[in-house]
Amino acid sequence: MALGEVESRGRKYYLSISDGKLVHSENGERKYYGYVAGVLEKIYRQERTFNGETVPYWYIDIRGEKKELYSLALPYKSGVFKSIVLSLASDESIGFSTVKIEPYKKGEFTKVVVYSSERRLDWITKELPPVETIEIAGQPVKDDTKRMKYISSLVEQINKRTGGRK
């Protein structure tokens, strides 16, 4: 029989990205931050409801050094999310290294830089499956199904490396 202290998992902070900054909202107050850093635990998809409409979101869970959990929420088709995943997928040490996600504003767009153990990560590939144009009811519509399937497969690979910690 073994005895030991139960380690506290720490508080959970929900984050989003707005105007090139990380945002933490609590009790009607918004605080802005330049980056989030810690050990990547997992990435997962979850539905959220806004004004009666169900919308898919991605969550990136990062464990801080004081055991706090930061959960970064991004819309399912977010370009920032795709950039984060393409960067994380290039790092074989993910799950064992400290990652840092640092959003910034370039012109009118929010961009992001991802680091692992203080090393800036490049994308695993620059060649993404193309967005196709299909016709629905006589109207052209952009179809990014193949691209999102590829991004989802990278999320699976990343979660395998991290062990999909809970």
C-alpha cells in the first residue's frame, strides 16, 4: 500500500483571443494578456450555444507551472486555431516541453506565434488541402471539408503525443 498527498489540479481559466490579445473574462471584467505558456495537455472539440444556435469550438488546454489550467477557446474554422495546430504538429516533444502561444495584431488581422521550449515553431507544412467551391441551390459556396479533416487529423496526432491528459 502506498500513501501520498493528492496534488491539487489548480483553477481553470477560460481564454479567448480578441484583437491580437488573449482575453480572460470573469464577473464582467475582461483582462488582456500577451501570451499563455505551460505544458499542452490536450486539444478537443466541443459544442457551445450562443443565442440558441449551436456552434463548434476548439479548446486547447495548457497546464501552467502552478498547476492552473488554461483553456483557450477558438471557433472551429478559426485561422488562428489552424496556425496553432500546424505549429504544434511540427514539434515531436509536445507534451513534455513548455509551449507558449503568443497572439499579435498585423494590420487588421490577428496572427499567432507558437514556441516550444523557447524555440519558435514553423508549420508542419505550408501545403494545405485546397478550399473547393461547390454549388448549393445555384449559389457558389466555399467547402473546406478536406482542409478541416486534415487539421482534425493533426489534432489527433498531437493528442497522441501528449497522451490526451485529463
